[in-house]
Amino acid sequence: MWFVMQPLSQIERDLTAKIDQQRMLSRTQDWAAINSGTGNLDGLARMAQELADAFSALPGEVTLRDPAPVTVVDAEGHEVEKPHGQHLVCSVRPEAERRFLLTGHMDTVFPVDHPFQSLEWLDDETLNGPGTADMKGGIAVIAEALMALENSQAAAGIGYDVMINSDEETGSLASAALIDELARGKFAALTYEPSALPDGTLAHARGGSGNYTLTFTGKSAHAGRNPQDGRNAVVAAADCAVRLKAMQHAELPINPAKIEGGAANNVVPDHAVLRFNIRPKTTQAEEDFERNLNALIAMLSSEHDLQIALHGGISRPPKPVDAKAQKLFDLVRDTGAALGQTIGWQATGGVCDGNNIAANHVPVVDTMGVRGGKIHSPHEFMIAPSLTERAQLSAIVLHRLATGDML
């Protein structure tokens, strides 16, 4: 076996003693007070600087990487560039033979004008606030666990990269290339999304996700005098949405989400935009859909006598759990048991940067963050004692990864 279940050694007990609950809690509260919605570039810049200060305590180089260019389709069907914030990278001992990747995200789903901006203690252990669980508490755990790890002799023999991106909540399109770059060749990876359930359950296998936009360009005409001369883009978009939904099956959930377009009631609309999401559970389902989508576009373009332009695609490939990844899950479970924590896992339809990491054949556990719940809502909460629980768990997992034998 790769790792053997064992109680904490004295060295590992010493590492857990280095964890500072108050420092993590203070950082989480300070960072959650900064609005860093994905579109708030000023807030993201402020967060990036705060994080740079925190990770500068580690013996590595902290840099801010510019986002990759990203385009989106606006309501008029025009492709426009969408700005993003910078991503933080902390690289420690890049020359080491055995290296790890730890990832998180500084952005939240709450824009600067959202009413949910403040923190409130719901009880002695439960903190309600934007990003407390997803995932500013998780970032605090990363920093604390690595600071503890650096107190061990084993740390000198390994290296790691920390990547905190600014656009995870919108699909990591501006950071996907950076994730791929940093994931290549890594021994293992940990991502600090909050636990799948408040009891600490981990997300296991994940499906994939793709966001698509179809722009329909028809021909306008008077709805009463000469409707036969028009080519109705809204009807074509609606037809497409129905046909897309009919393509859905157990391995491929499809969600037509929004149709934009049209004009006055007496005008045949020559413009429409259809946006939809797919959640392929397997690579085969993903590949089949791409082929079927191209065929559908060609058919609809012919039937409705108009043009259809495609934008978007798969941003999160499916993430199955192979044998090597399962052993990493087993290590996390067994380390949790040694710490008195009961840790299980379950498959989920959600996606995250762990999908992108796993695509590089790197074993990853992607819910190493705090225990909490009700994320993406004004009821989001973090269970404060889990800061220490998860920091201790990460520190010991990393120590065992540093000293354990491979298969």
C-alpha cells in the first residue's frame, strides 16, 4: 500500500500544536469583510495584496499573475472581453523532486452591490458571512497548515505551489491555463473548497461542466405585412432549447438557462441568444455531446434558414477517482481518524478547480476547506472550530505525503 494507517507520531503532534486558531479566525473575518465578487476588480486587487502579505511568511516567492484573456457574448450577440483580477502564486522549493499543489480562490459570488456584505455570529461556533466557508476560511487553512509544515524537517525535502485564483466562481476561464501549468508533474494536490456537508464529508467523484452560448442571426420583417420574408431568431432559439433538453440523459444533464433577443411585437425578430449548461458525468458523454451539438446546429440552421454561432465549451472536465486518487482519499480519512475526526466522502454534481487538476492525472482531494454550509446564499456559514480541525488535517496529510512511499 502507498500509505499505512498509523497514529500520530510525536513529530506530527508537534505540528498540530503549531496551529493558531485565532490567527486563522481573524484572517477569515478580515478577508470576508472585503467584497471580492468575481467582477469587483478593486476588491480582488485588495484581496490579492492581503493574501500576498499572508503567504510571504512562507519560504518562497509570491507573485501575482495576470489573468488570461476571456471573452463572453453579450445580450446583442457580440463577443466582448471580460476583465478579471490577478491570481496569486506562491512557489516554494521549485527544485524539489516531490512537489504538491494547493489551490483556492479569492473571489465570491456576491457582487459589490449585493446586500450580503457583513458578518454575524449565529452562535458561539457558527459565523455567517460572505465567503466565510467559500472560501476565505479555506485560504486561511492553507496558510496555517503550510506554516506548521515548515516546522518539520520533512519540509526541506519537498516543494509546493499555492495558487489562489480570482475567477473560480465563474469557471476559472482566466486561470485554467495557470492551473494546468502548475498541476503538471505534481505528486498530489489539495483544493480548499468547503466540505460537501457540514459534518466534514468530502466531495469524491465529480461530473464535468460546460457553458455554451448560441447566437441566432435571422432576418427581420413586418409581422403583419410580410412575415414570410422574416427568419425568426427567437423561434429558432426556442426550438433549439427544446431539442437540447431532449438530448439529456442520465450521463448528461442539460440546462437551457436563458434566451435573450426579440424586438417589438410587430417585428419578426432577427436576433436571439441562447445560453445553456451541460454536466457530463463521463468523458464519453462529453465527446458525444460535442458531436451531437454540431449536428444540431447544422440542422437548425438549415431548417430555420438562419445563421447560428457557437461560443463556449467544457471548462470543467469530468473528475473520476482512479486508484491513485482513492489512496489519497484513504490517506485523508486515516489521518482524520488519527486526529479524532470522522471523514467520509460522496460523489457530487458540483464542479471546481479540482476537476481541472485531475485532468492532468494528479490525485486531488478538493474539499479540504472548512466545515460550513448554505454557500452562494446570504445564509452562508462557517463552523469556526473547523479552521483548526482542517489545518491540522492538512498539515499531517502533507507531512505524510512528504515522507510516505509511492506505489
